[in-house]
Amino acid sequence: MKAVKVVETIDDAWLATLELVDREPEGQLVHVVTTVRRPVADDLQCITGGREFQDQLDKQLLGRHPEWQPVDTVAETIFPDSLYRWDYQAWHPDLELGERLALEQRAEELFAEYKLLLPLIRRAKANRDRWHGTYFGRLVDWDGYNQLAYWISALRKKRTQRISSFKEVNFALAGEGELALGGQLRAATDRSNMGGPCLVHIDLSLVESRLHLLANYRHWFLQERAYGNLVGLANLQRFVCQQTGYLPGELVVVSGVANAQHDKGGRRAVGRLVENLRQLGLAE
Amino acid sequence: MSIEELEDLLVDLMAERLGMERSDLLKGPMLDGSLRTRSILMVALMNQIAKIVGCDIIRSSDLDDAKRLRTARGTAEVLKEALERLVREAS
């Protein structure tokens, strides 16, 4: 097991993980733990992945591998950010009724629209070639069950109960105890040894009013997918925070095997990629 | 409708959906001379147009070349081909 140095932002977490794994002779490590202390801004206005960083990464990786998906496309398999509008204040049981219902309806509309698009998306070549699905699809509709809607309703219930018990003033003093919710992304009956889904499980833990997210990858492709995965997970965390009113906590990825993909351009290409992004001064 | 008109329509729908002015949206990043887009949003907009037309015009095979959905122009081309197919099959 190797723990990557804990950093503040998504950009730095991705770079630090890639650098660590790249130093291994084969470019692979087992049981790597990547921690982003601040994946989402407290005001939920943004995640800590820089747009310029992402654009440069796309430019360099897609220049070398045009067949790969851009960061946005990878990220939107976990949370379809472009289908959701963030311009609402976070959920709170005391929100004015109209505002609260409008925010709740926004989540319902997102789920409904995505489910409507799912048959088309599942059969599109990019997904046919992989495992006939998307992570967000599994979160909102796994044989008809919406895991994400359950997380949100459980967290809202918790928030409502606590506030009615302790009142706002005692909220921080009393603490909230803990609430852990888990979402499955890979079926127990899935016998595929190779290929997706690589993301198998997501845990949400509520501790001291902050919502922490833990994701488990079987195999984490650090060049082709990892940055997009971090963006998608951070947006998922941001969404749950907005829909429940909890502050965002840390984001942790545990990967069974983290792979710097030396077979995709060699070790030198990884070194150049990291160096170019560092030189741009876009990360620490 | 021409590809240019369909591209215009897509940009209008995108601006409406994102709650932005069209002119502000067009200040965003471009790719190959057209507005850069996200594929899932383009699928949603084409679905929206299908609702207006009143039938399923998009098939999963239309999405096979996902690179085309990375720009408003590429998506307009996909849409035009789908509409032409619809007319062909109806006649």
C-alpha cells in the first residue's frame, strides 16, 4: 500500500498520484490511496480542478491519443454536470417552501432526463465497447433502483431531524454522529476480469457536518481516465452537498492497481506531461 | 434546414438551457471553428428536438462517432443526417 501525499486540489492530487506511480519500474502500484482535502469549494460554486489545467491536459493527451475521451466526457459518466444548473442555494429544511421544492425538483428532473437518455447512451459505441453503461446510470437506475436519490433523502432526513432536535445554535456543539451511505457500481454477479466497470463502490460519510466521499477503483488508469474520474467524483460530491445542505469534506480514491500506463507513450511521455503541467504553474 | 441553421438552433437551445445569453455562450471555447460542446448535453438537446418533431429521430448508431458531438457544428451534422433519414424513411 502507498499513500500519496495529501493535497488540497484535484489538480495536485492527480499530478502527485501519477508522479508516485510513474517512479515504479513497471509504472504500476497496488493499493494506492489518493486524498484531495478540498475537492469542492465550501460555497459549492466550483470544484478545485482548474479549467486551464484541464484544457492543457486534454490538449496534450488527445494530441497523443486522439481516440481517448476528453476529460469532460470521462467526468460526465460519473456526474453529468452539463445537464445540471448549479444556480440555487443549498438545500435546507428551513428554506422558503417554493425555493426548496424548486431545488428538489431540479434533482428529480436530472434523474428523469438521464433515465430517458440512458437507452440511447448505453447502446452508443463508446459504451457498447466498454460495459454497456455509465456510472451515473448505475447510480440513478440500477434495475429501477435510484441509489443517489436514496442517499439524498437519507441525508435530508438526518439534517431535518438534527435541526429539529438541537436547533441551529447547538448544531455544531452537539455534532451529528455519523452516517455512512454506500453505492454499488459493479454487480456482485459481474464475472468480467478485464475491462469496466473500474469504479466499483462509492461511500459517503457524514462526520461533523461534512460529507466525505470515498471511491474504490479496481484498476485506475492514471493518464486516460483518472483526472476525469476525479472531476466527476467531485461534481457528484458537490451535487449531494447542494441537495442536502452539508458542507463538502475530503475526497479519497483507493485503487486496487494504479497504472501510469507506460504502454501508452512510455515513461518519457508521462514525465513530459507532468513537467509541462508543472511548468505552466497551474498546480502547486 | 441547413447545417448552419441547425448549428444556430443548437446554440440557441444550449444558451437557453444553461441560462446564458447566446453572445456570452459564443465567447466560450471553440474547437475547429465551432463552439466546443459536451457530448451528453448534445444528446439531450437532440432529444429535445426529437420531442418537438414528435418522433425518435436519433439512434444509438448516430452517436458512434462521439468526436462529432464535441462541437455544435459536428452535432448539427449528426442532426441533419438523422432528419434526412427520417424524411427518406417516411417517403
